Amino acid sequence: MNFSSDNVTGVCPEIAAAVSSANTATAMPYGSDDATRRVEAAIRQLFQCEADVFLLSTGTAANVLGLSVLCPPYGSIYCHSKAHIEIDECGGPEFYTGGAKLVLLPDRGGKIMADDLAKALKNQHGDVHHVKPAAVSLSQTGETGAVYSVDEIKAISNIAHKNGMKVHMDGARFANAIAAIGCSAAETSWKAGVDILSFGASKNGAFAAEAVVIFTPGLAEDFAYRRKRGGHLFSKMRFLAAQFEAYLKDDLWLQSARHANNCMETIAQGLSAIKDVELLFPPDANMLFARLPNSMIVNLRAKGFAFYDWPDENFSTIRLVTAFDTRIEDCVSFVQEVKKISQLKYGSS
């Protein structure tokens, strides 16, 4: 009953079978195989455009290499104050860009807002004594489980493009966002102004499979060299491609994300009616932050439930994440246990 992260899960059976099948024959290396070509075409079809597609194995590589073609060493990247690229990439954006500066924007319910970006850009002096605004990065799904609407993405992109900047989207949980808002992959990416997307599959049932999807012409050649120089061009690329083939076939990616979102909705609905529990943000997708007494946290762990403490709240807040293989009965059991603990304190809940 592990709600720590969607990284703790296993692999979708369909994806495991696809990788096993790819192991039965030889294929040309470094992306010259048929499977990689098929996946590149499938991703273009999914996004309804002639995008450039590059397969990698980690979300960190996808994010930092994507940003490296958008921002020069003397540039700045605007992002959420708790963005993954700020707190979880070990300085990767700075390293791969050659020293670009991250500029943090205020937290607005787990998102960044166009008005804050516009305000921050007004403070730029436009001379060589200051870094040059080059890119803005937003996470879809956001840092607290919030999902950007298409209009919100468009507003941010419009401000960025008017100021000569590019837009990067960290889509580690892109599938969960699409499942939540019900729009197409194209509508919430390039049609909304996104220049580069890190399209993640690892958190949604793959072994290790990410794709950098470049919508803006002129960036692909630079990215290809950066991927190779950064050590992320796989010789046996067919094993990454096999994962994506299964991931996209028959909309497995969306089915898996919908299941994870539905599991989280079950938890959120149950917790919202229990005393001593406060949901800090609307759980738009498959992630939830809840504040509850430390004694309740201790009791839940004693019953075998796993989750992360969120240290910014002095360990009174926990993060719950559901995944493609989360069992709905475990979600129900979690809610029932929280309710039982609350009833012991209050007599009823």
C-alpha cells in the first residue's frame, strides 16, 4: 500500500511484453531501427504535427537537454519556485546550459501565472550586466498536482513569445493532465505555445522511457548533438522505442493515467469528509497533499501505508501519489483507516 510516488511501481504488462519481444531479433543501433522510426511517427500523429522526436531514458535528461537548446549560458529560465528543475535536478539545467540562471516565480496553487511572469520581465534591464530572459518552464501536471488549463498555458506562452523567449514543458505526468482535462495532446502543447515538451512515460508504467518532442523548427540538430555529447544516445534504442510503442498502442497511456487519477479521486473524496484532515490543493490528477496530525501519520504507517512527509510543513503534511497499478481497494482501505483513527479521537467523523 505504497502511495509514496508513481516511481515505486512496476511496469505495465503490455510494456514488459513489448520489451521482451524486441529482444528476439537484431536491429540497427542508435535509433536507426524500425521501431524507433515507428514511434517517432506515432508521436507525431499523437501531437498532430511534424515535430522532431528524441527518445531518452530519464526525465532529468529530457528536461535539462531540452532547456539547453532554449537558453544560452548568459540566459535565464523562469520557473515555479518548487519546480523539479529547481529542487530535484541537482543543478542539471545550469550544467547543461553552461551556466544559465533559474529565476523563480511565485507559487499560485502549484502553478506559475502569466501576470507574475510579465511583472518579473518588467524588472529586466536589457543590457549586458544582466542575464537575458530566454525561456520559461512549466510542469504539466504541476508541482502540487494542479493541472494547467489550455488558457493558462496560452497566456504564459504569449507573454514569453512577446519577450523573445521560448516555452518548455516538463511533462513527466503529462498523461495524467490530459486525462484530467480531457483535451488533446496537441491542444495543451504546441497549439498552446509550447516549444519543447518532455513527454514522460516512466511514471506511467514504463521501465525507463521519455521523449523530447520539439515543436519549433530549427532546434532539432542542436539537440541531437547535445543528446549524444551528454551520453543519452542509446545504442540499443529499440528497447526505448518498444516501450513507447506499447505505451501508445490502444491508448494505454491514457487508460493508465485515468486509472491513477480515479484512484486519487477516491482518496480525495473520502478524506475531504474526515475531521482533522485538510486537503491543501485540489487534486486535479494523481497527486494529493493533506495536512493531518502527526499521531495519525504514525498510526497510518504502522498499518503498512507508505507515503512521503512534506518537510515544508514540519512533517504535518503528507504527499500521496497513485499510479497505473494502484489498487482501488488500497485507496478505500486508506480512507477507512484515517476515518477509524479520527473516530477514536472524536467518537464520530
